[in-house]
Amino acid sequence: MSESTADDHVTFAGPADTGEMAQLARDVLPFMGALHDDESWRRFRRFGQGKHASDQYTLVVRNGGPGGHLVGFVWVDPAMLIDHNITEPWWCINALAIAPDARGQGRAAALLARVEAAARAAGIVLLYGQSVPEARPFWQKMKFSLGNPDEAVRTRGAAMLTSGERVNGTFSPSSGDSWFLRYLTDVPGSVRSGLLPVSWTN
Ligand SMILES: CC(C)(COP(=O)(O)OP(=O)(O)OC[C@H]1O[C@@H](n2cnc3c(N)ncnc32)[C@H](O)[C@@H]1OP(=O)(O)O)[C@@H](O)C(=O)NCCC(=O)NCCS
């Protein structure tokens, strides 16, 4: 397993970071236009410390200490709650970006290790997100299961809504993308509802 360099400084993202985060997103996440404008990071408050399941969790990594150059970020949120009123303890890894000249040194893996630790502490049972085709091998390496490109995921066990109702749902990825999923528990009966690629549930 590769290691992060000793000179890295990882902190919760905040309003002072948004200009550099938007620049990095423009450079390496061209398909995520919503992150290209630093004002939108602030307006939609894409910050949080992951203290509970409905919180966001956004980290930045700087090389060369707290005032160093921003070389990466990860942004996680309860997307199913925000988009569909689903209150299940699932976190979506919306975006993970490392600057090209800072790759291959374990920085993304180190950020994901922090995401996993925060998720477990917040009672999250499922981490998931959408991968572009080029990133599929990375998510596999990080021990996520992958659906096929364009394959939807489906709830396995009805999901709880904020209204208290339970629903089943099917969710398609963006065109050409694949869902990636990793459960944080294998204790039987501990996951009330989850998501699985539709081909796994047929
Ligand atoms: C994908 C990305 C985040 C990886 O960042 P990174 O810091 O270079 O990754 P790491 O150094 O932590 O790599 C961790 C492991 O994954 C492997 N890996 C990294 N990128 C890989 C790739 N494209 N294909 C296969 N394996 C890959 C590394 O070899 C390493 O393996 P090891 O543990 O055996 O040493 C980075 O390339 C990136 O920002 N890409 C553009 C944005 C993107 O696609 N983000 C993901 C979708 S939102």
C-alpha cells in the first residue's frame, strides 16, 4: 500500500478553500460542472465534519503544511437524503480529486481511509458513488464493488423516508458511469436497507 508523504496537511474544508477546490475541480473533474464555481461551494455549503449521518464530510489536503498548495479534496454527503428524502445511513462519495503531479503517492487512499473512519463513527453502513470509466480500476483497488457502466442500483429492502414511509427505488448513474459500493458491516441483519446493482438482485 502506498503511503502519503510526511509533509501533507489534511483539514476539514471551509470557505477559504473554495477557490483552489474549484480550480482543481475544473482541472481534473471536467464532468462535474457544479464544482467549478467557487461561489457554488459556499452557496450550497458543501462543508461538514461528518459528525452524524446527515452531515457532509469534506476534506482538503495541502502539501507543505497548513499554508501549502492544495493538492486534493474529497467531498462526501448524504445525497439520498438531499435528493430523495431517504434517511438511510448511507454516504455518497461525490468527488475525489488529486492534482496530477501529486498522484501515485497514496493521497486518495489516505483521504478514503479518513472517510471510512468518519463514516463508521457516524453509524454509516454504506459508502457509494459514481465512477467515470477511467477511475473504475481505482475504486476496485480501494475494495469497492462496481456495477457495470450505465447499470442502475436498486434498494434492497425498502428505504426509510423522512416522512416515515418506506419505499423501494432504482437509481441510474450518469451516462457511461458506474456505481461503486462498499458496505462497512457484514453483521447479518444490521443493514435495514441498502443498494445493489440491479443485475445482482435479479
Ligand atoms: C483517481 C485518483 C483520485 C487517484 O488518486 P491517487 O492519489 O493517485 O491515488 P493513490 O495514490 O492513493 O492510489 C491508491 C491505490 O490505487 C491505485 N490507483 C490509483 N489510480 C489508479 C488507476 N487509475 N487505475 C488503477 N489503480 C489506480 C494506486 O496504484 C494505489 O495502489 P497501491 O495501494 O497498490 O499502491 C486520481 O487519479 C484523480 O484525481 N483522478 C481524476 C479524478 C477522478 O477520476 N476521481 C474519481 C472519481 S470522482
